[in-house]
Amino acid sequence: MSLPAVLLAAGPSPSPTPSETTTPAVPSLQDAHESATQAAGWVEQNWSTWLAIGLRVLLILVIAAVLRVAVRRAITKLIDRMNRTAQAVDGTALGGLLVNVERRRQRSQAIGSVLRSVASFLIMGTAALMVLATFEINLAPLLASAGVAGVAIGFGARNLVTDFLSGVFMILEDQYGVGDSIDAGVASGEVIEVGLRVTKLRGDNGEIWYVRNGEVKRIGNLSQGWSTAGVDVTVRSSEDLDKVRATIGEVAEKMSKEEPWNELLWGPIEVLGLDSVLLDSMVVRVSAKTMPGKSLTVERELRWRIKRAFDAADIPIVGRAAPLIDEEPTADPTAGMAAPSAYASTTSPQSQAATPLTPPSVTK
């Protein structure tokens, strides 16, 4: 075989030139057609899954929105019905025993706000979890993290949580409301605002107390049901009890028939009897059932009338035992003291005469 034949059989040899570059292959129309066919097949295989997920998410959101609106509207109607019931009984005899309209309105608004917030949180939170589950997302780590975060927040803000829960139960149980006079232990006064975290009280001197609901351990409500006005009248032990009782009875009968005391008094003014008997005085107890929060007003007016009636009937009111009067003349406190001595003064003649003589000095 000749040399040219061998070279032709071996094929063309690569060029040793390093500067030669290869041209990238341009995809042909057939390659593009194959890629489009594969993409279309993938979309055709998965479009039904996507459509099902989208429809499921849309259905969850629509149901959650409709349910939230329906629940909030039902709560609002319930609160409005409570307010209409309070307005219907206001001004009647039954309304006097119940809480006032402003108190019922604030209480119903607070309850409605809490219920709406809780309902929205539960409905939308459940919908969000269902949407995440639709996308096949593992919710276990998310729920575990939320639990840990909730525990950490609970430890860090335990006072805030305690105040909030205490406020919710105080409002739901209707322990007190706006206009009530209460004794909360840490402060006392008239309630001017009830919140889920703080209650505002107006004190007797006009000051405003901000009391955290979580710090209230006991509550004494002085404005629910009825109040009791009690007056203690102290007279001499030698006074005629029948006369005292008759005088107080006349005052009670006259006061019960006058305006506005006939509305403030919810029962007759009664003389309960002797509360205590001492050697020089005795205490007569007078009591009456009054409108809530009006006991102090009735007590002041009753004391005023009893004092005037006793003055007219010549019945003295005593407060404590009178001091004993000594009829003997008071002795002179200087009677037992000796007269001052003349020798006490150094300039007196007696003192100078008693002074020893000084011997004359001898000169050498």
C-alpha cells in the first residue's frame, strides 16, 4: 500500500494550531420541537393537580370569609339585643335593680369585641393551616415552633396575660361596671371605665386610680341590689327611751314622705334598739334600706333631722363622758415651798456679814 492510501485511510489529522476555536452547535428546529413537546406533556400531566389545589384553596378562603362575616354579624346582633333590653327597662322599677344603660353598653361592647376577636382568630387561623396543608407542607415543625414561642411569650408576659384573663372573667361575670362604687382592696372609688387590662376608679378626693385587673384579689361592690344607712345616736344613760324612740319615729315618718327621700328610701327607717349601754351614755341604732350608692346621703340627712328634733325635744346628744368637777378650792401649788433665803443673794447685808474676813497681807 502506498503512502497516500495510508493517509487517506487514517483520516484527516487535527490541526496543531492552538488558536482554532469550535463553534457551538445551534439547536435545530427538531430539538426545539422536542423540548416544547416535553414541556407540554409535563403541563398536561400536572394541570389537573394545580387546578385542584387552586380550587381547594379558593374554596377554603371563601368559606372562611363567609363564616367569619356570619359569626361577627351574629355576635353584633346579640350585643344590640342586649343593649335594647337594657334601654327597655331603664327608668322602670326593674331598671333600678339592674345596672344602668351606660354600664350595660360598655359591658356588651367589651364582650362583643372579645368574642369577635376570638372568632376571627380561630376561623382565619384554621383556614391558614388548611391552605398550608393543601400545598403538602409539613405542619408539625410549624406547630411545634408556635408552641415553643407561645410558652416563651407566656412566661415573659405572664402579668399581661393574667390581667387580660381577669378582665375577661370580670366582664363576663358582671362583677362591677361603670357607675358602681367598689372596694378593690388596693383602691376604692367609683368605676369610670372598665377595660380588659386596667380598671379606672375615681377616688373620694377626685383622684383617678388605675388598677390592674390581675392584682384585684377581692371586690366589694357597694352599688348592687341595695345599701344600708346606719346612724348611731348617743344620749345620756338617764334619758327616757320611750321619748327618744318617739322623737326618732316622728323624724322617720316625716322624712319618708318628703321628696326626694321617699325615692331614695327603699324601706322604713327603723329604730333597732340599744347598741351599747355605758355608765354615762347609751347608743341607739337607727337603720334604713336605701337605693344603691345613696346610703351616705341618707345618713347625713337623717343625722341632721335627728339633731334638730332632739334640740326641740330638749334631748341632749353626748359624745363622751363629761369631766368631773371638783367643788373644793384648788390649793396653792407654792404653799409647800419655803420662802427664799436672804443668804441666796451675795449683795444682801446678811450674806456680806457672813462672809469671812480676809487677813491683811504682811509686807517685809
